[in-house]
Amino acid sequence: MTQDRPDNRGVSGLHRTVCGDGPPLLLLHGVTRCGADWERLLPAFAQDCTVISLDQRGHGGSPRADGYLVTDYIADAVRFVRQEVSEPLVVFGHSLGAMVAAAVAAELPNRVRAIVLEDPPFHTMGNRIAGTAWQALFTGMREVARRGGRIEKMTAALAEIGLPTGGGGFKRLGDLRDRASLAWSAECLSRLDPEVLTPVIEGRWLDGFDFPAALSHVRCPALLLQADPAAGGALTDADAEAVRTTIIACHHASFPGCSHQLHRDHPAEVQRVVKAFVTRILGN
């Protein structure tokens, strides 16, 4: 494993940060976020692993691109692993990153030792998105990213995004997330290509990605982290069951009452579950 200076771009062109020492652990963030989204987990994981937190295309310090389908992110990650990671690794992905992690494991079975899938949305953010709070959220976020400006102004604009609650009602995003969470979202959006969100909003984000087929080709152990759909989680119970029954060695941990941003909102709980899983894998 070749380590580069922190905050660097390798031959893949994607911006990444590398820290720690040991077997490689690749972290893949969710849509609208960036590699720094993992900062609360880095110290613990860097004790035992070489941790690589990647900015996916159009996010953070990575270049903007022509395509932002899930299949485009998958191609980037596969290329990154082939070109820049010289030994088998564990891949931990959140949301978009979880779907990418599963696809990388399916495509590169000899290079991936295990995967951690944190609340993968599948068609919750695909062809089922129309008319949902997710669509309203991403439409509002795209507008905030396009306007840009000071972080304080972007934070205030995020707070005013209206999300449908059913029965014709709406709630402000600011009533559902605290100021610190909104400010971090604004920081990430300030470094985002707004067009990242266009295929998500239009319901075509998963075009060309057959996630049941990808899951069926995963041969390594997997840990599935499921947020609570009733509290804003993106992974439905039906999709979680599909993951559990399709991946041969799949462990499942649910987080009742917790929303989609598990590792940001509940870092201690996520760290405990994931580190125990990774330690077992690396000890084999």
C-alpha cells in the first residue's frame, strides 16, 4: 500500500486523504457530502488501518464531470482500487457510497475483503423518489448550491427548505436538523457541483445499475447498517431484507429512531459496531 500526503490527488484524479497505518480501509461518502464527512470516525479507524477517505466526482476537492449516475461513481471507485490500492481492502460506504461499495465488491472480488453498507437508499433515491421529501430536499439543496455565497447565508437557506410530511403538510428542514448539521451541509454544498443532484431529482440516478445483480455477486462478508425509515432513514425494510438474503455472509445492525446520517449523528454507536466487524475480518 503506497501512502500519499494528506489532501492529495492520486493517478485517478480523485481527491483523497490518507491517514493511519495498517490494512487499507476505503471510506466512500454519500451524495452532497465529501471525504471529510468521516472525520468523527477517523481517529478510531486509523489506529488499526490505513484509512483512505475519498471525495467522489463532483464533490469536495475532486473534479467536476459530465456524468453523475451511480454507475459513474462505481467506475471511478473500481478504477481507484485497481490503480491505487495494492492489497485487499475493506470498503465502508454511506448512502451513495454504500451502493458503490457493493458494486466494487461484486466487480473486484479478489481485492475486497469485506464491505460495510450504511443505509444504502437504492430506489428510495431512484425511481421511487418522485413526490417524496427526498426529492424536495435535493431540489432545495441544488438551488442553494447554485446560488452559493457565504456559509452562513447557505445555512439559513437550507433551514427554509420545505419538506412534505403527508396530508398536504410541510416542515422546514431547520425544524428537523440542528444548526451545526445545517452548517456542515452548507459547507459540503459550497464545494459541490450542483449538477450532481440533477439525475437524483429526475429519478434516473440508478439508470444502468442493477443492484439485485450486484448484490448477488458479492462474495465477501458484509455489514449492513440500517437507519430507521420512520425517522428519515433511506433503506426500506424490504430492501434491507433483499440485501440480507442475497449477500451470502451479511450481518445486519439496525438503529431504531435514527435518521440517514448514522455515522455523523451517532458516531460512537457506529464506530463500535463497525470496528468490531472490521477487527474480526482483519484478524482472519
